[in-house]
Amino acid sequence: MKIMVVGGGGREHAIIKKLKENKTVEKIYALPGNGGIAADAECVNIGAKDIKAITEFAVENKIDYAVVAPDDPLVLGAVDLLEAAGIPCFGPKANAAIIEGSKIFSKNLMKKYGIPTAAYEVFDNKEDALKYLEGCDYPTVIKADGLALGKGVIIAQTKQEAVDAVHSMMEDKVFGESGSRIVVEEFLTGPEVSVLSFTDGNVVKPMVSSMDHKRALDNDEGLNTGGMGTVAPNPYYTADVAKECMEKIFLPTINAMKAEGREFRGCLYFGLMITEKGPKVIEYNCRFGDPETQVVLPLLESDLLTVMQAVTNGTLADTEVKFSNDSACCVILASKGYPVKYESGFEIVLPETDDGIIYVAGAKKDGDKLLSAGGRVLGVTATAPTLKEAVDKAYALTAKVKFDNGFCRKDIGRRALMRK
């Protein structure tokens, strides 16, 4: 089989490495891929948002199966175009990807179908939003409606911070047109849990839960990032919580999407908060999370390609999705200054090891050298029978990487270990 994976980050590297385990896979193309992915797939210089060129490439190269991993091409309709050209795909069509593409859509969906989430109001103009903030409880949450690279959410501790957030989104357009409409949302408290799930529109098969670490610095300080590390499973996600989520959130969500004529097939990501009143949805994503994928897929014992094809074919009910009972930890090595201002072009030397997996998120090849080319550069992942062993192994492997301009959080997994 010839497979095409759209995207070029650490998530895509994790997907490609897992797909390679299937003996029927002869060739994997990554569009555009990166300098590290090049060791596992043939990288093709076509951007993930150029869905017309992606489709043309797939047809010309007789691709047997495509995996569209990032949110942008999914929302733009990459799966629609590819399937129309006869290429079977993993990922939702555009009318289902809207569950991430528009926070207003997803909030209204939850309200309509009684899916537990935070109370909210929607605003199309700055004046109404500012007026509403006068009577708000603080902290409160301000969200840009559209995609914003995972950064379109601001937790405002004070009214002034909320006012500044509204101005920056709706007036200064810091997130472009994504901030033309906003959601002002009740601030929830409790542990956060990420649950990725396979769904064919009828059946939901959750993957192992995980805990993301969004802040740039130790002790959850600093700015929000795309994610500085993850552990799996999440100790707050107990069997009782999982049962409640399936009954009140997971199945109601796919049934709601189906009722709206927006059947969701692919990976549906549930961002949850375990509040005093039970689990509530913070956000949906229409794809694998990054860096959650880097701890979830190493624990998958079933064949990933088989599961993905079952999702596409609507046969997930008859397909086993099995995960190891081990734990996993991923430590992100990022460029100094991320997520604000950072320099690229620094050499990275990766150790040869069997003690974990190093996923490359932001790097390019320069002859035989691997150079940094992004904010988040590497995801260093290890698995072990216990979470402590996995954390220790991931940090031991991180210490062997030579990357002068890199930094990482030193406390990935600490909160989970304290809970355990």
C-alpha cells in the first residue's frame, strides 16, 4: 500500500511511525513532512493547506489511503476533495470538522443536545461584548470562534484583562478573521483530561486518556503554548468518570452530529474538565491532539492502519482497539523564547537509543545535519510499566539530545504522579 499523511509536525511523525508497523505498507509520503520525518517517509514540498495540490498529488501517485492530520486542511475540505477523487481517507469532512473550526457551532451544539459544558454567550461585535463584561464573574474565558493554532483562548483574571482580550481579538485581529466572533465563557475549575477517540459516526472507541501541560514554564507558569509535554494515562480519568463521559458526552456528541447531518468519521478529541458537578467539555478537536498523540499511539497495541480503515469503512464496531496497560511520557524540547520570539537553524544531534522514541516536530535537513526550524522542535517519548519509570526514562533520553538552543519543562508528569 502507498499511504499519504498530510502534515509536518510531531503528531504526524508519531502517526507515520505507527503506520509503518503494518507489513502491507510499502511507501509513505508526508506532505510536507519535515527533516526528521524524512527518515521514515518521503517528504513532498506541498503545504498542508494546499488541498488542491494535495489531491492532485494523491491521484498522480495512485495513493491507496490518505490520513489528513491537521485541523486547517480538514476544515478547508481536504477529505471532501480526496474522496471525490476516489482516495479513501481518515479524517472528517468539512461539515463535521466545523466542530473544531467554529467554537460557536460546538457550543451551540452542546447547548441544543444537553451535553455538559460551561455557560457562555456569543458576540459578533466589540461593543456588546464589552458591555457584557461589566457584569461578568472573574476569572472568565474569552475564545476566538475560529482556528488559531491552539492559542485563541484567553483566561482573563480581571475585567481589564478581559477587555484587552476583546480588543486584541475583535479590533486588532491578532487571530485574523478567527476573532471576528467570540465566545465569553464561564471559568470552570478542576483537573483537565484529554481523550482522543476513534469514531466512524456510529461507534466511539476512546483511546487511552492523557494529561497535557500547556504552559511554557515549570509549575504551570508562563504563556500558553501548543503543549510542552504529556503523560498517559491521566490518573484523574477513572473508570467511573470514563463511564459517565461515554454516556453523557461521547455518544451524545456523535449522535448530535449525525442528527445535524454532519456525521463525524475520524479522530474526535474531547478536551474535558472534571468539575465538582462531573465532567464537562472544554473543547472539541476534529483530529489527533499534539502532543497527546505522541503518548497515546506508542501505547496502541492494535494495528493503526486497520483501525483507521475501519473508521473510514464504518466497521469500527467489529474492530478491536486495544491499548497497553503501560504508561507513557513525552517531553517537548522547544526553541528558547518559544512561544513568543525564537531563533532557528541550530544543529540537533539525536542519540541512537532503544530507550524511547524521538519525534521530530520542527526541523529541517541541511546536508547530513538536522537543524531546528520551529518553536516546538522535538517530542521525546518513553513508555514503561509505571508512570514514574516512563517520566524518568523520557528525561534521561532528553538529556542525551544535543540541541544548544533548546529548553524543556522539568516537571512533566509531576502533577499526575502527585495524584497517583
